[in-house]
Amino acid sequence: MRVPQQNGPHVAIVGAGFSGLLTAVNLLKASRDVRVTLIERRGVFGPGTAYDTGNPGHLLNVRLDNMSAFPDQPSHLADWLAEQPSWRAQDGFITRGVYGDYLQALLDEALDDAPDRLNLIGAEAQSIDRPDDGWRIVTSDGEVAADQVVLALGNLEPASPPGVEDAVRASPAYVENPWRFDPQTARDARNVLLIGSGLTMVDAAITLRRPGRRLTALSRHGLLPRAHATVPPTPYVGAFSGSSAEILRQIRAATAEADWRAVFDRLRHSARDIWRGWSRVERSRFLRHLRPLWDVHRHRLSPGPARDIHSMLAGGELTILAGKLTELKATDVIEVSWRPRGKKRAIKERFDLVVNCTGPLGVISKSTEPMIRDILDKGYGRPDPLGLGLQVDDEGGLLDGAGAPARGLHAIGPLTRGAFWEMTAVPDLRGQARDLAARILSDRP
């Protein structure tokens, strides 16, 4: 069993992307005797999947002046950038790779400041048990004993599209997880289908863009993410309240007099309180009817990638379709059947390459993630009523299968969306990491 040999409470964090790293950094800064173990199956600590990219076309979706890792130090990122020999930005948006370097620097600093209190384990966390008052995590490289555990797993695995037969999944012409795909393996593909039309699709389209290659994006609504303005708009100072239908009316009225981006930025600051004030029925109504509109307006493209995508659309390199995927079959290529939105008759087309860009799985009970399956199976946690991650209390503590607190077991990030809704972007996650660290240190078993 692997445990750093030193006195003080020991916190194991499963997942070492932004959420896991910042929770560790906040813990180490706040206490001189806490010990932290970061467990990351990819063996890459700090950048996480989102920022572990060297593609210069992959820019952040938030301006750098709102991407500091610390909410009480808004210039922290800018100050770090000022000391770097070279970095790239467009319209105030730096590349995701540069931001990954920033997170790596935070990790390096934590290792320098507390080398005996921070332990890194490159292994997959597979199961968890509570033998006594603490927790025991079984990994692919041994066991880790801890007083408290934080699940910082990030987004769930990609959702699998409907109608994908086993032969398709086994085909090299089908990519289930775009984040584990080497585009060089598909350099001969001429006709490519991207399933989905959100931010993941945009990344894939920019990565796969080649002269003579035709890209088609298919999604239920055929909606593209909207773009940030080149210059930040004048802030909107209105307020929002009520049901999802009432808020939609308020948004329409507000956008008649103010830039819609400023309106949604203002709404975002109230989103958590609004979400928590809604009943389960009202939340379900929002997810069913308004979530697509929220997603494309709230999770926006930086201006550079937006220009690239619109150039591809104008030049015929990219086509966006609205419809329902019904079947994929593997032949010498991939035969795709889909039904246009509002139509009854399906259309069949053949593609050299199909990339699943539908985004992360939305219902946690369908996850195949070993730790999540083990936690659910053993009753240490339970799904949020709407399936949006795990059910947690107001501070991110897991509720067990009976609805009681699972003492010493916490979650951060997208796993807590059922309670907080907006918990995927850095401005939200950095505050959650700080608050969770404070809770852990004040609630030692």
C-alpha cells in the first residue's frame, strides 16, 4: 500500500487535470502538514486532456484575463505569461497548449515547495473501499490509503452514438474518442463525418482540415457554438429569476437592448442559484427544451476558431446538417444512415472516416469508468436524480446510496453538475477547488 511517510492528514485525489491539480495546490498552500497524492491514469499531471495539445488552432474559449488559477489573484496568469519567452494569443485568447504549460508550472512549483507532501502516481484508480475510518483505493499499480478522497475525474467518457454496431467500433475508420485519436492515421480520408456540432466538433474540424477533404457535421439541431466578440461588450447589469420559460423571456427582452454575449455572461453568474432554486421538474424541462440553446450561447468559440469554421463553411469544406443518426455499418468504409430533422425518410451516405464528437456521456449510470462503477455498485455514492453526475451536498461531499453523507469522499467538476449545473469552465472550477480544499481541512476525520 503506497502512502507518503509523514505525519498529517492524507488526501488522495483521483484525476490530475485542472480540478485535481488546483485542489492539491490549494490544500498544500493552506496547510503545512497535509499530504496529497495525485492519481492520474494518463500519467500526465497538470494539463489534463483539455490542455494537453500542441495544435496552435486550439485556443481557450475564455479570455486570458479570466483564466487565472486563483480567483483572489486575477493577474496570476498574466504575470506568468509576462515571464515566458514566447507564447501565442489571438484577440486575447491564448492557446490551450500554453495554458497547459501554465498548469505544469503550478505543479512544478508545488513539487518544489512541498516535495515530501505531494506524491504523483501514474496509474488507473480501479476501486475504493472503506476498511476503517479512512479509504483505500486500489489502482493498476498498487493500493493507496487516505483519510479523504476527491474524485476529480473531469468529463465522463464520450457518449456512444445510436446505431453503432460492434463491427463499426472495431473498424479503424471509426473513432469513438476524439481525444485519443491521432489525425495522421487518417491522412488518406477524403470524406469525413463528425457526429455532433459543438466545441468538440470544432476542434476536430480544425485538426482534420486538409485540401480536398470534405467534412460533414451531423447533430440533432445542427447548431454551431456562437462566437465571442473580438472586443468584450459592455457588461449587462440586469437580473434573472423564475422558471426556465420566464428566464427565456427575460433574455429575449435583454438582448433587444444589449449585446447577447453580455446578457449570457450576466446570466452565468446567477446560473448556480437559479438552478438550485428549480425543482427537479423544472430542471428536466430546461434540459429537454432549452439546453441546446444554452450550450451554443454560453460555451462560445474564441474569434480565431470561429473565423476558421466560417471560412470552411463558406468554402464548402464543412457542411452542418440537422438530423438523427439511425445506423452505422462497416463495409470497406462506413455506411451511415441518418434522418433529416422534420423528415421521415432516412438518407444513406458513405464516409472514409467517422469521428464521434457528441461530447461527454450525459447519464452517469451508463458510465464504464471503473471508479464510478465501483462507487455506485458499493453504494458509496448515487447518481444525481437527472443523471448529471453524482449526488453531492452543497459543498461537494458525496451522498451514499441511502442519501447520507459519505464522510471523507468528495467530488469536484463535471461530476457535481447535478447540484451546481455550471461546473466545467475554469472560472467556476477554481472557486470550487479553493472551497473544497477549505472544507477538507476543516472536516478532518
